[in-house]
Amino acid sequence: MKIVDVVVVIWAVVGAHLIRFGLDGDNQVAGAPYVLITVLLPVIWWLMLDAWGSRQPRIMGSGPEEYKRVFAGSLWLFGALAIVSYAFQMDLARGYVGIAFPVGVVGLIAGRWVLRQHLAMARAKGGSTYSLLLVGGPHAVGHLVAALRRFPQSGYTPVGAYLQGRADHVLNEAPDLPLFDGAANATHILHAVRESGADAVALTAGVHLPPTIIRQLGWELAAANIGLIVAPALTDIAGPRIHTQQVAGLPLIHVTTPKLEGGKKVAKRFFDIVFSGLLLLCLSPLFLFIALLVKLDSEGPVFFKQRRIGIQGVPFLMLKFRSMGVDAERRLAELQAQNEGHGLLFKMKVDPRVTRVGAILRRYSLDELPQLINAFSGSMSLVGPRPPLTAEVDAYEDHVRRRLLVKPGLTGLWQVSGRSNLSWQDSVRLDLYYVENWSMTADLVILFKTLRAVLKRDGAY
């Protein structure tokens, strides 16, 4: 990472110098040649990235924090450069700075993204991870183990669990995980750390340790250069919703609830109208071409209209290009025994009801393009939970009904996380996560990932 940062900042600054001044070495600022600034600026920039903690191992691999620190460190550097040049009346060329800053920031973030992809692949194979000893109750430990194994890119590999006198307990989520037991004191936990070879200890819910023992454990772990992580019993909560406040020496965690109302609601609806409208205009020739193919391939209407449940349980007609024969609904009952879907979802990888053109449309998700009309009209959004059928909603548990608090989407977390390959539980979990952690930035990220998911065609059938 350090080498990539060096290459990028040198490339950005030297490139800005050559573009602005060429090979002329007579240009000066405040009596000093620009060459001197071109030599010193990459060094200071590289040091600033380190000072801002952009290379800390705990922020590498996932989440936006690494990118935020790269941008913040770069912005502060060039902000300070602008203040100094103004205070000392240095006639610093705006074109020089105007090229070096954006090119450098984009290059640094792109370099970090490439490194992150390599790191994610290495972690998926079990490398470049921290080994973690989990301390807590069986249910909390099992849940955390399942989550970490489901997302190996996080960089944490569970190597053991300390259950305080319950080593005979078997974790259903991880029956292969070594278990340790002992008294509620730092000495026994440290012994389990040495036995498991853990690089860090995670205290989760169900741990019965007095505050004084936890403090002593923190001291002992710090002396052994072993990390201490506190994993509260909060699940599926995005980082921006969590705020830590120190009160009387206690770290209190505040969890805010994002509300899609007021200006945020207007902004999301405005984005849906503008973006879906532009897409409908640009894709209108493709719409006509697909409509012609559907009509020539089989008898029946071009569009398939299906009753779905929208926001607050209000039904609407969702549009799709017809990819099945007109008798598809009548044949559903006879195919139920061959259902390959999960939970309430009916899916077949080779569905005999699908037409020849329909199979191609489904493979590339082209059959879903008419839902842009739903997004433009307001019954759907570009991004949101998967639009459920009436039968699905009737069978919902109470907590699953929270999916209906926002408009269903043309795409969503379910679309970029496996689509038809997802289990019913994972589909519900992702939809609820979206509802609980909605943001405009998240919508933009999901739209970007949707293009990649469609091109890869994973889970599309």
C-alpha cells in the first residue's frame, strides 16, 4: 500500500508540473523553483496519508472509512497549501494545484480499491486475516461466528470461543469451533488466547465479566500486543447510525433511526423521476426491439402485469416484458413440486414455461426494464426491497412487514447479493437491512453494483 501511494502521488504531482510548465525549469514561486515544490509535495502528501491513519489495518478491506481518510488527508494538505500561499503572498499556479489534487485523489482511491479487491480474494481463501477468540454467551457467539464466516472479507477468522464453564456446549452455527472454559477472570481468558493463538479477543453479548476484570483484561492484552474488540448485541446496523459518546468515563453507543421523510423523501422521489425518465428515453429503441421479439416469439401481450404489494401494503401492478407463455399462471400448481426456490419464493433454473426469447431476457435481466415505468409513475423506486407477491405478504411474520415501510425497488441489496441464489432468510435480512439503514449514498452504491451483477449474471434465471 505504501508503494502504491508513493507511485500515485509522484505521478500526480510530476504530471501536474509537466502539464502546467512542460520541461521549463525557470518557473519560480516566492523565489523558489517549482521543481523544489514538485519534489517536496509528494513526500508531504505521503506522510499526510499516514498521519490521517489511512493505512491502519483495522480499516482496510471493507467499509468507506479508508477512502474517507484518503480524501480528508489530501484535502487538508492542499487546504493548508492554499492558506500558506495566501498568507505569504506566494503566487502558486492554480492550474498546478487544480491538476495535482483531483488526479492524485482519484488515483489514490483507485489504487486502494484495486488493493482491496486483492485483499478480499486473499481473505476469502483464509489469508491476511486476524484470528479471533470470542468471549460471550453461546447464542451471541454463534451469531457472531456465522456473520464473520458469511463475510470473510471483514478480515476476522474465529479460532475459538470462551463460554465460561460451558465448554461442553455445542454451537449449532459452528460445531467445528474449538471451545474453552474457565472462571470469569483475565487469567483464564489469557490462557485461552495463548491456546487458540488468537490475534484479538472479541467480547460479545452474554459475557459475565465485571468492569474491573474487563479493564484488567484490556491491560494484559495490550501488553501482549493483542487487540480487544467489543461486539455489542446490535445486528444489521450500518456505521453512520452508530455514534459513540463518552459520559462519566463510559462509552455510550447511540443508534439513530433513518427516516425517509421530508427533504430525504423528496430527494429520493426526484432522483427516481429524473433517472428513470432519462433511462426510459435512452432505452426506448431497445424497448421497441424487445417488444418486437416477444411478439414474434410467442402469442400473447408484450407486457406481463402482476399484482405486487407496495409501500404500506398498497397493491400495484408491476410491469415486466413477458418471458413465459400466456398459460404460465395456470401451470404453476403442477410445477410446485419442482420448486428450487427458498421459503415463499418459487424458482426453477429450467422453467418449462419460459419462452426462447424470455430465457435470454431473464438471463440479462432485460425482462425487468419495464419496471422503470413503475419507478417513474411512483409505485416503485429505483432502489428498494424486492416487490413481494400478495401470498408472500399474507405469510409474513410481524418483523418482516417492515419491508413495506419503503417502496419496493427495481434493484436492491438482494439484486447485488445473489438474487435467486439467496435463501429466504438472507433475502429478508437484506431487505430489512436496507429499510433500517437507508441513505442516498447507499442507493447510488447499489445502482453501481447492479450493473456489475447484471453483467456477471449470477443468480439470474
